[in-house]
Amino acid sequence: MNQSFSVWLVLIAALVAANLPFVNERWLAVIPRSLPKTLWIRLAELVLMYFIVGAIGLGLEQRAGQIAPQGWEFYATTGALFITLAFPGFVYRYLYRHRG
């Protein structure tokens, strides 16, 4: 697996994981919930998904070679990117008028 494929894999995983809390009613898209999910639960899921995708990226980076040191700037940038990737799911859930 080359580095270009790894980068695309992490970006696609981030796009899917960032929108997952907003497009379904299941906890982590697996466990059914009896009560509807609130915005706070969805945001907690979003943070958890951020760390899961980060672990995937860390594993792919470790497999490719030496892990580069990351400071707070790295986490601020990737967090902002993850929130930006979650925007379509947020719009679908809270701003789009559903018919019926």
C-alpha cells in the first residue's frame, strides 16, 4: 500500500465517520437506541469518531515508517478539518427540511 492510497483512505474514512453521527439514529451506527439522539450525544459521537479515525491514521503512518511528532497545531488543524467534513451531515439533520 503506497502513501497516496493511505492518505485517501484516511480522508474517506474521516468523511464517512464525521457524517455518521448525523445520518442515523444508532449509537456508533451499530447499537439501536430506544430514545432519539440529542445534539450533545451526536457531538460526543463526533469526538469519538475523530479519535477512531486518528487511530487509523496513526496505524497507517506507523506501518509506512517513522511517526512524525505532532504538536497542538496538528490536532487543531485535523479537528477543524473533521468538523468541516461533518457539515453536510449536520445540514441534513438540522437545517434541511424533511418532507412527510
